[in-house]
Amino acid sequence: MADNVPQELNSTAFTMLQEVVPPFIPAGAHAMTIVVEYPPGSPGTPPHRHSGPAFGYVLEGEMVFELEGEPERVVRAGEVFWEPGGDVIHYQDGNNRDDTPVRFTVTMLCAPDQPMLVLVDEEELARRRDRRAPRPS
């Protein structure tokens, strides 16, 4: 995919941050780009899912990022993240720091007539607990 960028631009104007092949794009999807800001120590959005893939970039601070089946990790300013959307639970997107805010941008491909984010209830979290990666001690 990066091969589609002319060589003279590859070396001077563009820096590849992330390149992924999303597992699906919902039929009739529309794109939405948002900026999310959490104050110091904020746990972020409770466990949720998106109707389509989401691609993000941390503008400042540090975000704790955890998707179903993957260990939690810290994404710092200047780093990127993505999630496939669909049935995958997004457990964490909170602020990793208690002394500074975190701010990140997300571009989502949203299914038509569906909310861009749906919270996951406790019952479903309990049913799917075997899909969550082990938590750090």
C-alpha cells in the first residue's frame, strides 16, 4: 500500500505511521473523525465496541489501550493505534497518567444508522471473560 506514494514524497513529505488491512468495512459506511480528551487519571470510556474499524493517533499524553484478545498497552503521543470494530470489545482507552491530560484523534468507518459507539454490559463482559488477555499484576 505504501508503494502507492510517489518515491519523492515518501522521503520528504510523508511518514508512514501505520498500515493495516481492516477485516471489513460496513456496507454504506461513512467516515467520522473525532478528538477525544480525558483529564489526568480518567479511566476513559467504559468497555464498548464500534460498528466499523477505527484508526487513531495520540496527540498528547499517554493512553491505556486494550482490545479483546490483546494485552493492554500504553500508546504515547506521536504513536498510532487501530481497532477492527464489529464484534471486538474495546476495554480501555483511558488516561495512563494522573498528572497530565491525554488527547487523541480517531477516524472511524461507521455503519449507517448505528451509533458510533455502543457500551458493553456486565453480563456480556462476564460471558466473554475468556477472550480478554491476562491482566498485568
